[in-house]
Amino acid sequence: MHAEILSIGDELLIGQVVNTNASYIASQLDLIGVSVNRIIALGDDSSQIKSQLQDSLSKSDIVITTGGLGPTHDDITKKTIADFFQKKLVFDQQAYDKCKSRFRKRGISMPKSNASQAEVIEGSYVIQNNRGTAPGMILHDLESHPKKYVVVLPGVPYEMQEMMIAEVAPYFKSKSPTVFKHTMLMTTGIGESTLAEQIGDVGDFLEEGTSLAYLPQSAGVKLRLTSKGMDESDILHKHEKALKILTQKIGRYLYATSDMPLEACIGSILTRRKLKLAVAESCTGGLISHRLTNIPGSSHYFIEGIISYANESKIARLGVNPKTLEQHGAVSEQVALEMAKGCLERSDCDIAVSTTGVAGPGGGTERKPVGMICFAIATGPKLGKQTLVKTMNFTHERIRNKERFSETALHLIHELLTKSGNCKN
């Protein structure tokens, strides 16, 4: 089956809102074996929507729209689609009750305009909205377009995502004859081009129906291994064979074979080994602590994050020697090491990591350019009282630097904790 995604809203065309809905929908369709032919952004214009509907239905089995289901005058998607198929809008009591209940829980009366959100296109399969006020719909058994489907979803990402997972994906999964098997391979400490060289020519080991996609991000490189076909046992056999070869080729840079961030992998290792971690951050400004505490259960292993941005804070909070700062400067391996050791002692943890650098875009010198960062790690008796220092250089972009600084710090922690490069999950 093939699909097209129509993202509707003037805000998308003027750059006011980033179209994250389309990428999310495409990823969910991919998981159930539905290929996306096109993603198209449209304004709140009835004639444009109708014209694109006609074109998309002529090329694909499924058309999914997002946006334009609100109660205001510019929310025209539902009425436009109803007119296109010459369908009426009918009242849905369950949608009305849900909408009214949502306002009641907030302690306010439902505005009269919201009552229109309880209207749905006649004959459609109604997707109740458990996170908002506008229901979604799946139009099927269309006389003018047999064997075609139109899915109408709200534009609010939080609402749309719940509908995709709970209703839309299961609805079409049963109708797709293709068997899909996906595995995400998560890597750290290696760039895309170097990783590609290490893996080599995929044609040497990937059989027909199996493919490998590189998904580079500021936080490492993801690989998506996909196998598809009609015979489930054959697909699973090919997939496992390719996965085994890839795992060997990637080696120590592989930390997980499921879609999980590096901080989650580190958290599982710390939990399993009953170790405690603390962080002393300067140039990363708390970003490492933020990532670590994004993981549920991080309170079991994360002690504290100390943001010692100013030199005075490094001295007062971490015990950095003023003479070290004077002699080597704040951005130095010597200061980074004293920060890590001070954090280890004060936090009573098993492992402490520190960062100090020049995030940019200004503040750099010839000896210490923008993008330079010094990392240090100090460990307690459980990990053999080790120390590690490392200096690296990145870009001139402040936010990108902070992201890459934090990723590298986590990579160094992971590398110290385990040499296998693989996180059991």
C-alpha cells in the first residue's frame, strides 16, 4: 500500500511552524509496511485542498491529512473534504461528550464554537480524541474512489500521535500484505563517513529485500536495518543474518539494537552495576544533566549536576585550585581534571565527568579556539580510581557545539563503563 501525507495550514507555508507531523506519520506508516510517496504542505484554501486530494487519490491508496479541524473560521479541512466527497457533516454524541468533559475538567464552560468539533463526515470511522477536542476520521468504502482511504487527523502533534498509534496504524496494518522487520542500530563515537567505510559495501552481505539506511544526528549516527517481503520466516532469517554481520562490523561503536538514546543505555548499565554518577558542567550549562535526567528512574543512579560556569564557582563548588586556573586557564585539561575530582569527592559518587570549553561564537583565541573543549572523568574505588582527560575541537556554532559536547561526554562515560560497546536492553 502507498500513502500521501497532506499537511494543511498557512502556518506551515510561512515557516511559523515546523512540520513534525509529517515525519512522525511517515515513520509510523513505515513500521507497518505502508510506503509514503509524497509529503505535501498546503495552505488553508478549499480549492487547493480539493485539487490536491484528487491528485493524491489518483496516485496512492491512502491520503492522510493533518490540521484544520479546530473551531475557528480558518479551520476548513473537515468541511472541504466532506464537500469533495459530497458527504454531510453529522453530529457525533461521543465526540461532543468528550469535548464537553474536557472543558469541565478545566473548570470552564465549553464555548459554543467548540460544539462544531463534534460534527464528523457521514459514513466515516470516527477516531475519538483522548487528548483534545477534535475527533479524527477514516473515510472508507468511497463510491467515487473505490479501495481508497482518506484519514483526517488534527494538527496538534500530541493529539495526532496518540491517534496514529492507537487507531490508524492498527487499522492499516491488517490491510497491508507486506511483512516488515526493522532494527535500529545505535552508534556513538564515530562519524557517518567513517562508519560507512567500516561497514563497507552493503551489497556484499545484504540480500534482496533487505536495506540499510544511515540516519546521522548531532547525537551520534543511527542505522536502520529493514527487511521486507511476503514470507515472514524468510524475512526474519535474512534480517537476523544481516544484523549479525552488521553488529560485528560496527564493533565497539554499537551501544544498542533498539531506538534508545545513549543516556538511557548508560542509565541501564549504572543501574545494573549499582553505580552512582555526578556531573560538573561549565560550557555545557547543564545539558548533560538534562539528558541523563530525561530517563525515568535516573534518581537511582544520578546524584547531582553542578553547573560551575564562572571561575569563582569552580573554586567554591568544586575545589579547583586558583593557581591552576591562573596558570592554565579555565579551558584546560588540568582544570577539567580538578573539576571531575572535586565533583567525585563532594558528591560521594562512583564516577564524575566534567566539561570546560569555548562554546562560541566568540571567546576563542589562537591557542584555544571556538569549539575547543576539555573533558575529564574521575572514578572511585568501585571502578579502580581511574582518571581520563581528553581535548577535542568542534564547530563555531554554539548550540551545535553544546549538543556535540554533551554527546561526547556521554560517549566517554559509556566507553569507560563497558568496552563491549553494546547495551543489553
